[in-house]
Amino acid sequence: MVVISDGIDQHSRLNLDQLIALVQSSKAQLFMIGTRSRPEYNLNGHASAKITLVSGRDIDNPAVVFDRLARESGAESFWPTSEEGLEQALKKISDLLEAQYTIAYYPETTAKGFRRIQVKLRPPGLIVNVRRGVGSQPAAGVLSADFTEGTCEVSPKIHPYSYESKVVLNDGVISYHEDFSDTRSGWPNRENSRYISSGYELSNSGASKVEPSASSFGGARYFAPQRDVLAAHGPWWADFRESALVEKVPPIPKGSPDSPAADQPAAGLVFRMNDSGCYALLLAESPKTKKLWFTVEKRHYGTTFSTGVIPWTAVPLPEAGSPEITASIECTGKQITIFLNDQQVAQAQDDTYSQEHVGFILSGIGRVKFRNLIVTSR
């Protein structure tokens, strides 16, 4: 089997160890060919076992995954950087398949489900690709019952996504309600994007971080200020309504003009976060004038630019002075409607991004808390 992929794990129901166990118990050789034309994932130059996506989710490093899958199945992995390199990889796979040997043996019947294999060559210095073992390892937790009967689909009941306990289907409408009371529900949980008491918090000190060049794998690295902190999780959405309580909206600094500046700290909701970018509803307060400012922007991965969909617009702050703002977004096709404190405040049309995740964003320095995320399909 030849697999050509960027290697990004899009919410697999099995973890890597379980997948390796399946490879060990199968007869297939997996020749893995990776593509690196995805600068939005910031994969370039990473050698660690885990990589953090822009959504805040940690995934297994594709380079590590491909190497393990290939080695365990007695094959090879390739990372071509051009069309010519891809042709060379396919040619080498063809040559290997034409030149390889098959060695078989019949082991004694024992309770041992998995047997390690080692092939040694003489003289030394020769290289051989061979499976590292045969059989299955029940300890890895992958049994035939893990698949939906009569299909190759991994069973959702035995291997549910972390968020599925919070998803309800009623009369064709999908609802996702996250109160962040259980850290096992799968949102990123680290220093700057974490579960806290009765909510979820994003924070940003503005410390610089090392960023790899997007030009090529292993390219130059440079220091860039960390401006945005994002977190997204849950099902994929196309037409939906997303709503959450936003606490401690970043204020416009004292002495600044009434309207937000270009580098104004802001926080809010992200939606339709996909492989190329996302939309962001950003909020900022002006306590002096008792106004709440909002804007909708398109964020494009791999660049430092954003595009305005709805310009900065002001609405009155609640009279009661509540520290919480109810922010809501409704998307139907290319129609985007914004609600603040359950009042419609703006509409726009844009179809650059059509579906995928929802979540939260903090742009600039600060700290913000979110509560009671509710998403329903439309």
C-alpha cells in the first residue's frame, strides 16, 4: 500500500500505538510518501514527537509517524520536495517490490500473539528492510470488535472522540454544549490555553517564539512575537450558530483614541477554522465611552496579514456593567450574522472558508475567560 499524505491527523479515533498494532497484525507493507506544502501547520524543522497545530491541538509529528509505520511493515518512507522527487520515490518503491524476497515460517502454537523478527546480513554494512514482527498485541487495545461489524470503520462506540459525550442529535439538529467542567473533553490544556474553574482561559504574555521558515522543510528559523493564541475543538460545522460568554474583554488603553488601533488587544470567537485560515470575531471595550467595539476578520495561515470582513464597529456596553459579553455568530452559506448580548449588530457575506472548527481567540497581550460554549447546526 502506497500512502501519499501531508500526515496531519484529522481527529483519528485510534491513537498511534493502536494504529501501529494494526499494522503489525496485517500483511501489508506501508510505503509512506509525505508532502510538506502546508506552511499553516508550522511543521518545518520540527523533530519532536508532537506538534501543536494553530488550533492548539497536539498531533503526532507526521515525520515520526511515517517512519514508524514504514519500519513496522518492512517498508520505507519518503518526503519528496518536488514533482521529480515524487516520481523518484515511486520508482524506488517499484524497484523494491520487484527485488524483495519473501521468507516464511510456521511458528509453534503458543499463547504468544506477537513475535518479533530480526534479520541479520553478512557481510556487515548491508541494509535490509523487514517487518519487525508478526501477529497482534492485545495489550494495545485493538481487537476485531473495535470495528463496526461488517465494515472497516473504527467503532464510534468503542473509540469515541473526546467531545462526543457533549454532542446531542435531536430531530436532525446537532448540538454541542461545552461547560469546560471536565478536562477530558479534549480542548488544549497548557499554560496559555487551559481549563480553569467553570470556564476556559486564553492568556498571552507576548513572549517571542521560534518560527520556522515556510519556504521549505528544514528552512531557516526566526524569532517572531506571539500575537495570537487560539484554541478550537469539537465537531466540524458548515451552517451553525456559535455562542459563548466572554469575560474580561480587553480594554482600549487610557489615553488612546476612542476607536481600536491596528494592534489593539482583542478577544472573541473563531469559526470555520480550516487548513488555510479562519474567521475571527474580535471584541474590545472602551470603558471611558461605555462602548463595546467588534470586528470580523479573516486570518490567513502562513502570513501575518488579516482581511477585514466587518470593520471595527461600536455598540453600547450593557448598563449593568456586567463583565461578561454574550457573543454569537450565525453562519448560513456565505451569510455571516453577528449578535452581541442577543442583539443582532451586523451582517456580512464571505465564502472564503466554508466549514470546520469553532473556538476562541486572544489577539495581543492579555488574559480572557470563556464560558458556556453552545453550537447548534442550521
